[in-house]
Amino acid sequence: MTISLKVNGVLHTIENIDENTPLLWIIRDVLDLKGTKFGCGKAACGACTLLVDGEAVRSCSYALKFANGKEITTIEGLGTPENPHPVQEAWVEEIVPQCGYCQPGFMMATAALLEKVPSPTDEDIDQNIINICRCGTYYRMRKAIHKASAIKNGASPTPTTKTTNT
């Protein structure tokens, strides 16, 4: 089978490949884009999150055939060192990463969230950013998501906090 993908703006044609191969392995092993990580292999942790036509997907469990003809964005294509994406800028400013392994997946999930919900509340973040960080950097990530929203919206960053009685 022949599959065509546009990855970070570059068109790739992949031939003689099992169409059920996880997209992650094509991104990492065929295209040599190592920013997208392998975590659990069961679409649970989110380390492998990337964007397919703007939607966050867990590429370890996303068959290549579903990506045929689509635009894929990996962490390498989110921004550039000269012009970082607001999420990348906020991640650096808030010093989010600890070990850093899961961070590309979080950043891609956040980029997708901000396209749908430009000014997310803490509840929006809790419902949409369900990746797992073994280092427990969730507090810094929440701050960075709010900051990325502010940067993207051109406003000064003002964290939103919502308290719920349980």
C-alpha cells in the first residue's frame, strides 16, 4: 500500500508498508522525527500525541491508513526556535519540564486544546489534557497552559482558578 502524508508541511509518500502500522513508528523510524515519544503503547499516557488535521491523536495506536492524505504536525513542526508556538514559549517561561520525556505530548495536546478553547478554564484543562507525567509537573503545566492562552490571545497572562467543593 502507498500512503501520502504531509508532515510539518513536507509531503511524504510511503510505499510497501502495512497500513496498520502505528503512525508513531512512521514518524520516528521512517521520517526520523524523534520528538514524538513512545510511552505506554496503549494510547493511555499521551507521550505519543501529535496533531492529525489539527486534532490531537495518540499516534502509538493510530493506524497509518487513517493518516493517509492528512496533515500531521509533530513537536518539531509546532514552532521554530526563531518563532516558537505560544505553547512552546509558555513551557520555557514556566520551566515546565522535569525529565521532559512526556512534554512533547502535553504540548501537542495543549496546542489542540487552544485551537478549540482559546481561553481554557482549569476545568477545560482537566477535561482535555489527560496525559500522564510521571514527574508530576501538572501545576507548572497548568500555569503554562494559561500563559500560552494569554500569549496566543495577545493578552497579558492571568491565570484562571476555579474552586469546586466536593
